Amino acid sequence: MMNKKLIFGIIALVAFVVVMLLVFSREKDVYEKPVQDIFAEGMADSLQLKPAELGNLLATGNFLLVDIRKPEYFINESIEGAVNIPAGELLTEENQGRLEEAVESGKRIVLMGANTHETLLPWLLVRQTGVENVYLLLGGFEGWKNFHTNPSFTPSSLEISASDYSAEIEKLKAGAGVQTQEEKPKEKPKITPKPVVHHGAAEGGC
């Protein structure tokens, strides 16, 4: 008969291989939907919210407003009821679970960056992972503020090509991360060199 320790060792090895296969298959399947399909869905007007529509949604309480800006921007100024999940952390297992839980409870998820451009790619990426009922706030946080100052404000429309989106997807898979609002680099103080004064030989010298 085969040694019991050897049998248990083989079973443990097989179990380990199965677990590793499941882990790697999950990583490969993070992006569940084809790029072409999710891009076409993302460009649909029904998945884009204007500031006025967000105001109506906030009144219902049946929402999850995700502010994807950096924490320092969120702390400084934000919309009441919003939660801060920086764009680079949207695809973590924990945050994917939060989004899926919101969908299961019937809430509408709204992603909001500083502006439309900053929100677009993270929004499309979240939709490609299979999370449904996710909307984009046109104009982002700046658009929301402009709307309250000027109710006739019209946020800019979405502008991205399918090829550009595909390229960004590949960057993310390669570990480049999601591009977010960048701080302007601080300018180094300019140093003005002191003029050099050349002194000639003293007059009447030897």
C-alpha cells in the first residue's frame, strides 16, 4: 500500500494547484466584457448623468456616489453623501465588493472625477469588470459646482475613441494604473546670479 504521508502529500499538492489555477483565472477574467461591447454601452446617453439629474437622484437617497478624486481634494471639498474611492483603487477586491453590494441592493452607482475626462476611463473600466448600473457624472465635480452657479451650464460631452480606450486598457493590465488628476509641479525658485564687478588697477599705482 502507498504510504499515507505520500497520499496526503499528493492531495495537498493537487489542492494547491487547483487554488492557484482559480486565483490566476480570476485575475485573467477581471475584465469580463469585450472592449468593443463595453465601449458601445459606455457611449450610450442613458448611462451619463447631467448635474441636474444627479440633484434629483441625491434627493431619493437610493445611490452610491463615488468620488474618484485624490483624498486631499475630497477632504477639501465634496458633495454630501459621497464616498471617496480614488481611481487607482477602484479595481481592488474590497472596492469591487462594495460596488457589487450597492448594485444588489438596487442603488444607482455614480462615478465622479474632477471633470468628465478624468471620470471617463475609470467608469468604463468598472463597467468592463461586469458591475452594472454604473453611471458617469458629466462635468465631474467642477461641472456640479458650475451648475449650482449657473443652472444653464452644459457639461462637455464624452470624447474618446475605441482605439484610445483599448490602449488605456492595455496600460492598466501592464500595471500603469488609472490616470487621475495630477498636481502641477511646484516651480523651483529662480536664482538670479549676482553681477560680477571687475575692478581695474588703481589709478596712479606703481
